[in-house]
Amino acid sequence: MTSFENFITEVINNNLWKVIPYLLILAGVYFAIRTIVVQIRMIPEMFRAVSERNEVVDPDTDEPGISAFKAFTISAASRVGTGNVAGVAVAITLGGPGAVFWMWMIALLGGATSFVESTLAQLWKEKEPDGTYRGGPAYYMTKGLKAPGLAVVFGIAITLTYGFVYNAIQANSIAESVGTSFDTDSIVFKAGVGIILAVITGSIIFGGVQRIANFTQVIVPVMALLYIGIGIIVLALNVEKIPGMFALIFEQAVGIREVAGATVGAAFMNGMRRGLFSNEAGQGSAPNAAATATVSHPVKQGLVQTLGVYFDTLLVCSITAFIILLGAPEYGKEVQGASLTQQALAGEVGHWGIHFITLILFFLAFSSVIGNYYLAQANIEYFTQSKTVMTIFRVIVMACVFGGAIGSVPLVWALGDTFAAIMVIINLIAIVPLGGVAVKLLKNFSIQKAQGYDPVFHRDMLPEVKNITCWDGSDPVTHRGGHVITAVEE
């Protein structure tokens, strides 16, 4: 097992991650320029879009759609979890406080990338018989890029990553935090936790997308708000240390000061890795959830998913970083995950902080298991509608949840880095050439806003873009004043 772990870390990841951060930075800068920094200038519009509750009942099936907020929580369920609690701890133990700065940077640049990929997913989504939608990178690679072969490769990659590897990471962190609460690292104990997680996972994933959406829209906001609340308490208890903490983050990020062997390079690389694992911007995962939303214009869900990047990294990840750094832990000795966050919080608020993190991490990580499953399921459906295949896939997901609970921390995180890098490369190959379409949609949206309208979209508004199977005026939410709008005056 050790030799396999070393091969993944030293041979594969150390080479892949010499390239990935720069690809993400270049893509983020490119999209920021093309969209005129949409991720900053349209923040107010993001909040308006996420608050819309367009769960219009399909007239043919009498089934409700997925609102922008529900789609946001499905993707947030995948984003907000282990990466925010354990991942930040891993980044700091390996890269020092400076890693936090680079997590922030990848989130700000990744906002534009997230906008583009999620807007494209909305444009080329497909309608299900029950009135809901599905889509994602495999769909815009096939319809927009006309590269079905690339779509197949991506579909396989995301299914393996989210269905199996990332779910193993989530289960691993749950088992680690529960073990810390019970003061044991027994393999038998972890196996018991794994069995319980696998059974609960199965009870939800066999229920379909509506059950997933209903579960995540309650759990994710409540747990995240509780976690943010405890973070604010820690900040209030250490208000005099806050300026020094920010100074340490910045100084170590740019090389003014090194901490326990954590160089600028280590801070940069670990911040980028954990930032990507946490917010997933450019990885092609969130678009699968974005495509499920029933909205009046594709740009709306692109803005919603950009807000998700900020919520995840700039807010929730920062809370973890603050809890750890204000607790003045030691860095660089060994890879630590959720247990570091637990011990840091306990040092501030008392022993109950350990159990509080266990509770929060359990629900956030478990909701990530459910969110990850859905992202993988959307791509299984791209390949086949076979119920037998889906059943086999669900059983394997449950097995990986169990396996992750008993695996080692370094190995599961190393595998996560490998598969994240693969997904980034494949997805960027598609969204960079298709970025112009997202820019056209943004212009269409902005013109309607300037005219005082709530923007709606019809595929006739972009006649030069082919293979759009939805957006034909059949969805009531795309009507204005009871009428189908097919053109916009510029």
C-alpha cells in the first residue's frame, strides 16, 4: 500500500500538478477578460438569481422542476464538505498558512470559469420524461464542441472521481473525526462507521434526484451556518490576534516569511490543490447540478454557481483556516485532516469543540457523498438509461463509501488530486473554445436587464448556435407575460 501511495504522489501527482495550477490561472484570467470580470461586477445579480424559486410544474407530467436554489444546494453538497474542514487542515499542515491565500486566489479566478461552464451546461441541457433536466460537460462536449469521444472520456473520469474516489475521501474524513471524538483509531471501529455510512447512503441514492435535492437543500445550509457561527465565536474570542493572522497568511504566501519548512512553492501548490478540491471551479462537476435547474435564462444558473464558489472557499474554508491558525498549531510534521481542526477548536471553546466538528463534518461530508453521487449519476445516464447498470453503480458507490472509511488519509487525498487534475484537463479542452457562446449569452442577458426585463432565453435568440434541444419556449418559466419571447432588441 505504501509503494502504491508513493507512486500516486511522487510519480503522478508531482508531475501533473506542475501544470494544473497554471492551466487554472490562465483559464480564469481568460474568462475574466472575456466576461469583463463577471465574477465581481455581477455579485448582486448572483444573490437575486439564487433566491428565485422557479419550481414550475411541468404541464405534461404534473411534476415540479428543480429551482435555482435546489440546484445550488446539490452542487454545494458536493463542494461544502471534507474539503472545507479536513482539506484546509491538510493544506495548512503541508503548505503552511500561505496556502490559505492561494485558496482565495483560485476561488476569485475560478469564479469566471465556474460561470462559463455552468452557463454552457444550462444551454445544452436535456429534458427528462418527468419534466426535470439533466446535462453537464458530457452534453456540451457532444452538442457544442461536437466531440463525443471527449465526452465519453470525461463521463468515465467524473464517474470514477465522484462516484468512487471523492466519496471515499468523504467517508475517510467522517471516520477520522468520529474516531477522534471516541478517542480511537481502531480499524474495527472505522469499519463499523463505514457500514453505517454505506447503509444510509444507499437509502438515499436509490430515491432519485428529487430526494437528493430535498435532502441537500436542508442539510447543507443548516450545517454551514452552524459552522460559520462557531467560526465567528472563535474570531470574537481572538479579535486581537486577527491582524497578525492575516499578516502571517500573506507573508508566507509571497515568501516574506517561511513557517516550519513550508516554502512559497509548498503554499502555492497545496493551496491550489485543496482550493480546487473544495470549490471545483473548472473541474466540470458543478455544471452537472447547474443543468438540472429550471430557470428563465442560462446565465442565471451560471451566476448562481459562481456564488457557490465564493460561499464554499471565501467563507466556509476561511472559517476553518481561522479556527486552525488562531489555535497556533505546528506545521509540517505529518499530514493532518479533520483531527487538526477538531483539536484547534477544542483549544478555543473546550473539549466539546471536538464533538461539534464531528457533528458538522458528518453532515457536510455525508451530504457531499450524496451530491457526489448525483454528479456521477448524471454521467452514467449520458451513457445508458439501464436500470441494471444504475443499480450496479449504486452498489459500488456504497462499497467505496465503506472502503474509504477504513483507508489511510494520505492515500485517499492523493487519489483525489490525481482524478481532479484529469478532470480539469478534459473540461478546459471543452470550455475554452466554447467560452464565446457563454459570452454571447451574457450579452443577451445584460441587454434584457438594461431594458428593465427579467431576462428570458429562447434558442432563436442565438440561431448560429446549434444542437440546442431545450429552450424552445415549452417551459413556462421562459415566458414573459404569458408569451414566448424569441428575440431581443439590441
